[in-house]
Amino acid sequence: MIAAGVLCVDRVVPTVSITSPAAGGVSGTITIAASAADNDQIASVQFKIDGANLGSPVTSAPYQVSYNTTGLVNGGHTIQAVATDREGNSSTTSVGITIGNVPVVSMTAPANGSNVAGVITLSANVTGYGSGISVQFYRDGSPVGSALTSGPYQMNYDTRADVNGTHTFSVTATDAQSNSSSASVSVTYHNNPVATITSPAAGNVVGVITVSASVTQYGSGCTVQFRQQGSNIGSAQSGGSGNYSMSYDTHSMVNGNHTIDVVVTDIQGNQTVSAGVVVTVKNTPTVTWTSPGGGTLAGTQTFSANVTGYGTGITVQFQVDGTNIGPSFTSGPYSFSYDTHGVANGNHTFRVIATDAQGNQTIVSQVNNVQNVPAINFYAPGNGATINGNVQLGSYVTQYGASVTVWFYIDGGYIGGSSGGTGYYASNVYDTHYLGVGWHTITCIAQDNSGNQTRVDYSAYVNNAVPGAQWIYLGNLMSWYDGDDQGSGPGWYSMRDNPSDYDGRWNSLCHNSISWWDQRGQGAGAVPAIGLPNNPDPTHYQMRMQFYCGWFEYGSDHNHVYGWGWVNGYGEVQWADNHGGWGDTIYNVNNGDYCYVMRWASDWGWNNCYMQDMRIYVDFVIRGGYGS
């Protein structure tokens, strides 16, 4: 106890100890606390780090402050607490700490959950508390590029190096004291495939072409579909990156401009349509001969072809030797009849030309040998005609070679012909009397220089009429004794016209001593002789004559009586006594010959005898060598 009035000086220092943090590692915001005591009273406690005051002194318990260690560089540091009493006595205590604040890092690009494609920027904000920093980006745990040691912390990354889908990008910042921290984001790749048509090139195409494309895809697989004018061609092909191709028949397209492209779709649904290649399809029509075939042609033929056009229209024209034949077709069937007689015999080039509306054309040709037989266009006499006398056969012949020879025949017998070109031909004049009455075959044969032959057979009726037979009436011849013989005995006696009234009446044509012979063509004042009928055709027929006496009677006195018929010296026929009827036949009589009849009595006297109904029968017979 200090006596009153005694001045005492306090020399006792306070006691102080740091209760927080403990010695060792710290980070972030920490509480620095101390416990202080004094024999009098603690006036204040001042906290310090590395000798620098941390704020103002704390003047009352609890003696503590908060401190963000990020204000210091990571590493060892000393925390002090200085306790001071009212008399100014102070004491200091300290504790060593090691600050280990990890860097603060965040991904600023790409955004978490975003869709990305192509080249992207990876960037991060990093705050480090060490004496150095290293920032490393990662993709799905694999480093991307080199670590960055200074800002800005960013780099480019081509996502096409990876497969489309979900990927994680992260960043790790590490200081020199090995303190590190990381941040990450998740993104989805949507890289569309890259496709380029490599064939065909722009321009004209025909027939079957190769359509190909180069494809780069970023998914886990893809399908490749070629198209023309937006419509699929062929089947879709599956695979990955690489070259794709197919064969395509452009005949399935209408001639003209068309755009060919390719659509590539990966498994993740990312799709690309390539740039189109414009081609001009110029397919010529397809033409196939169907008729006629190769070889020799004759007459009317069917010309036809199968034609397929690939344009917007078609015309089809047939030709022979460059000259159009038949119609110009604009639609099928492409067929017509053609008469090959329109060209001369020989080889000819037949063509079918198909041209579409775009001017694409196909010509198909073949050589045929035309060999038409001559045509016998008409003939005279016609079939079934009746002919007689001299005839001349005729035909109009059209020939298609260089020349023609025409022959005429009757019943196989040649009757003339000639050679030449197209025109009228005639046989020699032919005498049909050489043929019998009836039907006969007439033949006309025409053969050209190449041996092509036509034959026409037809019938004609030969009807050469034999001149008709006829009777020539000579009358009746009779006599009796009435001095007309002048008492001279046997001799010629006269003619009476009518035996029924011979008694008491003389024929006015008769007079004494003139016989019928005299009366019929002999002597002055004679009655004209009876001429034979004309022979209308003495060349082919001879006239035949027979005398006829209807009744021949000798006299009552048994006088022998004879009758003679004469034909101008050609011959005679005799009737004796009571032999009437037909006499002998006389041939080869001709027009202009005369006929006579005589009666002769072998004795004179009263003779009641006569020849009644004396006639000449004339007919005609065919001369030798003729048939009608």
C-alpha cells in the first residue's frame, strides 16, 4: 500500500497475446484478435502487419479487427499486437502467418450453355495474389494452347477440330506460390458440314455423268444427299468426311439448265447445302429403227422408229437420200407407209432425224437396196376379151431400173417384144387363126436390167367365125321331044324353072338349040352365070361346094339321061339316070368362080325327063395350118 501523498509511478507493462490467427497459413479475410491485461487499465491495442498499422487502435475489448489478406502478396507475413496502458506502458506480441490466397478466375467467353461454331474466343478474368501468375485454358481437360502469364487472358480456338456436341472449356490460374483456382463453362458445338460439288463442272452435260462432292463434317457421322433442282437424286450416302460420288443419268431430266447441289447433315442435325453447279443438259434424242430392216426393199414399206426425246418437244422426219419423205411428226407413233417406187432401183440411204425444241438432234441412217420389179400397168386386149383375126398385144410398163425388156406370149409361144424404158410396148401382129376357138393364155413378162421380173397371165377368148354355109338355087332342068333337038339325035337340052308345069310351057329363058349351058354364061344374049358367094377370108378358109339334085328322073322311053355340074373348069359332078341327091364335093373354089349344070340325053326323041330342085351347097373349111 502506498502512503498518502506519496507520488507513485506505474512502470508495469501490459500483457498481450494474439489469439487469432494462429501462426500458419491464412487466406481471405481473417479476424486478428488479441488478449491484453494490465495492472491498471489497457488504454488501447494496435494491430500491425509487417509493422504497418492495421487501422486505428482498438480501445476497448474485445481487441480484434477484420483483415482481407488479399491486400498482401501471398507469402510469409508478421502480425503484431501492441497493448498500451494509461501510463503509456506498452508491450508487443506477434505471430507469423503465411498468406495463401488463390487467384480469382472466371470464364468470360464463351458463355455457359451457349451454342458455338467455328473459331471462338476463350477469355477469362484472373486476379492473382502471388508474386506471379500462369493462366491455362482447357477443352474437355486437355490444354488449349500455352499458359498465359499476363493479361489479357484470351485465345482463339477452332471448334471444328472437335466433334460436334457438348464440350467443357475451363481455365486454371496458378500463382508463383502454387496457389490455383479454376472456372469452366459448358457449350454445344454446332459446326455445319462443309460441302463442295467437285463434278460435274458448270457447262454442258449429256448421258450418264458422275456427280461428286467433297465433304468435311464435324459430327460423329453424316448423310450426303445429292439433288438437282431441289429434288433428291439417288439414295443418301452415309459416312464421315471425304469424297462422295454417284452416277446419274441425265436423260431423266428435261434438256436445259439445271442446278446440282449436295445436302450434308451430320448426326447432330447440323446441315449444309452446298453451292449449286448449273449444268446445261443437252441429251440428243434416242432413235431406234424398227422398220424396215436392212437389206432389199420393194413396193410399199412401213417406215417406223422408236424415238425418245429429252427436250420440251420433238420433231421426227424421215428422209431418203436427203429428201424428206412422209410427214413431219411431233408425236408418236412415228410410222408411215412409203412406196419405194418413188426412187430408182439401187442403193439408197434412208434416215430418221429427231430434233428436240432445244435443237439437240440425232440422225440414224441405214442403206437399203431398192429392187422393185417392173409394173405392167395395163394390157390390151383385157382379161376375158374376145379376139379374132389379127391382134397386137400391148402393155404399158413402168420400170425402176436402168432399162427393161418386155416379152409377149400366147399359150407359151413368143410373139415379140422389145427393150427400153418406161412406156408402151407392143407385140408383133399375131394371126389368131393359128389358134383354135376357145380360151387361150396371154402372157406379158417385163424384166429390168437387174433381173427383177413381173409376169402377167390372163385369158382371152378366140372366136374366129367360119363364114356361114348357104344354098345356091339353080332351078329345074327338063325337056321333051318337040323338035328342039332339030332331029340331030343326042344333045343338050334346055332348062325349065318349074317341073310341075313343064307340060306345054317353055322356060322363057330357053329357045331352040341353046342348052342351059349356053344360057348360063356362054354365047350372045346369055343369062348371066350364077357366081359363087364371096370367100371373106380366103387366107384362112377354103370354100367347099357340093351339087344337089332333089329329083332326077330319066325319060319314059328309057333314054339314058346324065346330069353334070361344073365349076368354071375346077371339076364336075355327075348324076346318071335316076341317081339324084348329092354329088361329089369340089374344093378350092374361090370367089368369082362360076357354076353350071348340064343335062345330057343319050338319045333323041320324046324325052319326058327332068332334074328338079338343083342347088349348090357352099360352106367353108379351115385351111391346113390354122386352128380356127
